[in-house]
Amino acid sequence: MRILHIISQAPDFTGSGKYIQQVLVQSAKTGHDNFLVAGVQGNFILPAGLIEDNHCIFIRFDGKDLDFPIPGMSDVMPYESRVFSHMGSRDLAAYHQVFETKIRQALERFRPDIIHTHHLWIVSAITRRLAPRIPMVTSCHGTCLRQHVLCPEISKRVTADLKQIDHVIALSQTQKQEIIKTIGTDPTRTHVVSGGYNDACFFHTPKTFDGVVELVYAGKLSAAKGVPWLLSSLAKIRHLPFRLHLAGNSSDREKARCLESAGALKEKVVYHGPLSHDDLGKLLRTAHVFVLPSFYEGLPLVLMEALACGCRLVATALPGVKELLGHDDNPMIRLLDLPPLETIDTPYKSDMPQLANRLASVLAQTIQDVQAHPDPDWDYACTKIFPYTWEKIFSKIDRVYQQAANRTGYIRPDGDDVSG
């Protein structure tokens, strides 16, 4: 099939960006012909071998197409970005117009059999309105549902078009219910297909242990991801033999706040900046514990990546995390329950001292586990990661493509009726 892939932000750096990269790679391996439309910053470079240059159309947020930074599906992005809830009507109109123009160009140039968009938000709504007769699949990555809460006026304008999407892919059962509640999608056409991990980058090799327990956090350096909470918790157990590796980036203010807190731990924290998948895999293969103290997640695939590298996991017991990892009683995985949050990704300030003590206690216990038994329970890890290779995940996405393409009454762009 000829598949047009559309994402409103860079096809890299974030969870949805890495997701679309793997969809493109696996789709090509399956024999599909792919075309990409994406929003990118001025210095964006297309990853080598991802897709041919002549099969891409970019919306450039560097003054060429739009003169403001990319509006991020998260309010804190790992590159310069705008916040949808702070955008005025003039910028929103320009954003809409440019994406509409570029998507029209892609439709006319590529003439797709099927469209796969990402995020149940503005650009997917534009695409559905421009191509109502072409089968369309949209992957929800969770952050778009947060925008529906933060930007209710935009939500009202796009929901009717989003409801017309043929098939929606949710990352978890919990997210599926959120989508049905928020958008009103048909439950029979809202599918649960998790993301996957790249087993060429993330794999296990024997670990060494010299007495220092290596901890890793990888992701946005932000409060919503729990990084300040993690650092304050580690300060409580700084007497223990650990070293924390921070990998990621964020807006200047959030990043500065996190790095200032990290500085108080001195040599116990190493900041790596943003890492490629290959470099992150190398770091995780040397690490003993991966920590994800986030207050909001869709389906954090980095947990599978870390587990595939033989890391023990410490994470918050968010719905997507619990669905991904299950409820086994195994010291390879420790999940922390969160109290009710003040907003979708912010705890009450009054709860933070107790949260810091609880996370410090779990981290101390995990560090002591590594000291007593440095080797991970690899057999257990394998049972968790086995279903999540991208090859297996894409086979499920491809089945959704087939369902969409076989819909009754679909007319191909060349005019051939293929209705059932």
C-alpha cells in the first residue's frame, strides 16, 4: 500500500517521534511505499536511511513556513517549542493554513491508499477534513488527550472531525477508554496496540559492578517527568554508593532548574544531554537501575528499552506503566503509587515531602538489591520484553491498516472503487 504518514512535530527526539521512525522502518520492510509530512525545526536533519528525501514534505518552523517555534504536544519539549494553550488566533490560523497547504501537496503528489496520522489533535482533524474518502488511522500518544483538557476551545473545534477517523490506535486499555470519553470514537474501531522497542539498539550484555550502583533517567528534564522529585529523593540517600546518569533535554527554564538540583549532588550526577538510541542503549547496558518518576505518561517505551538492557526498574504506578509491566511480585520492577494529583501532571505541594521519602526508600532498597545481587533476573526480563519488539508491534498496526483499507465504500485516489 501507499501510506502517507503525518506528524505535527519532529519525527525524532520524543516518544511519538521515535515511534513514527520505527513505523516507517517496519512499514518499508513489509513492502509498503511510504511518504512523510512532518513539522520540523530549522536545524532538523532527517535521520540517515529513514525515508528518501523526495518522499518527504516538511513544515519548517524557522521563518520559512512559520515564524514561531513548533507547538509541542507536550508543554515541555526537548527542543524550542510553543505551547498550544498560549497561542493567539493569528498564529493558530497560520499554523492551520500552512499544514493544510502542505498536506494537500502530499495528497496530490503521493496519492495514498491510506493515511496514518499521529495525535488526536489539530493536524489529524485537518487531514480528515481534507481527505474524507481516504481510509485514515490515527495513533494516540497520550499527550494529545492532555491538550484537550488544557485547550478546551480548540478541542471543541476539532472533535467532530476526529470522530470521523476510521480507526484509532491507543497505546493501552486505559488510554482507549480516555479516547472514547474525550473524542467519542467508536469502541469497535479503537484498537489497543502498544509501542515497541528497537532490539537492534537495546539488548543485554553482562554487567560489571565495581561497588557503585549506576542509575539512569532518560527523558525530558521537567517537573512533569518527576526529575526534581528524583533529585530531592536521592539527596536523602546520598550516603549510598550510587551515580545517577541524566540523559535528555528540555526548555531552558526547566532544564536549568533540574541541573541546579543535580549540581547539589556533585559527582553523584552525570549529565549526558540528549542521546541517540544507539548511545542510550550503550548507557543502559552499563547501568543497573532505570528510574522513571513521571507524573504523567501514555505508554513509556523507555521502560522496555531499559529492561531489554537488563536494568531493574523503578517507576510510578501510572495506568500505562502498570498495563505494560503487569503486577508481578519481582524485585526487578518496583512501582510507586501516587496520591491524587492537583492537575493532570502536578502533585499537591503538601504531598511532596512524603513522596520524596517514599521514592528515597524504594531507591535505597533497589540499590541494596544490586549490591547483594548485581546480576539482573534476565529470564524474568525476557518474559516481559518478548512481545514488544517493533517487528511484532508493527504486525498489529499493519492489521489495522488492512481493516481501514478494506472499509466498505472506499474509493482509491485513482478512482477505482474497492468497496466490499
